[in-house]
Amino acid sequence: MCKFVNEKVLFGISLENLGIRFNFSTNRDTGDEETYGYSPLGSVNPDGMLNNDDLDKFFNVMVEAGVLGLQVLDTGNVIWDKVASLEWSLHIDTALMKFVPLDHVIVGLPG
């Protein structure tokens, strides 16, 4: 599973080298479906923009590495390779389908 995530989801980009440290043992699913923008992996501001410095670091390295055909234009618009992006999305979905049940078994249920 780790090899799959490292290669197919993270593109071999080391989160540790970016100073990103996510401790799954402290991740708790509170079941909060009411709080606007709540997510255990990041938050969203009321204006709809992500407020996640770690995500910004990862995205910038993805752009620099040119994965998914990523380019940021002078206008601020982002260009993606549609086929590669859809494949990446499927890899993320696969990883989550394997991780979420494992997380609940290892870490425990909400509360």
C-alpha cells in the first residue's frame, strides 16, 4: 500500500523533505458533517479557498516537477493533462478505499 501511494499518488515526492508530517495516529474522524470546510486533512475558508500550507507546498513541487502536465499560467489559471489527472484521481480513490477502513480498524471509531 505504501509503495502504491508513494508512486501513484505522491509521484515519489517526499512529504518529509517538504516538512509535511501527518501523524495518522492523531487523526480523528469526529463525524462532523455540519462545520463548514471541516476536513481532517485540511480546511476551507468561507470564500471556498483551501487553507492548507502543506497542500500548497505539495502542489508547488508537483508544478515544478511537471507531473500531470501541470502548468500555472501568468493569469493564475492551472492547466492539467485531463487523462493523467483522471488516472491520478482513480489512484487517490483506490488509496482511500483501502486506507479508510484500515484507519478505523487501527485508530478506532469516532469518539
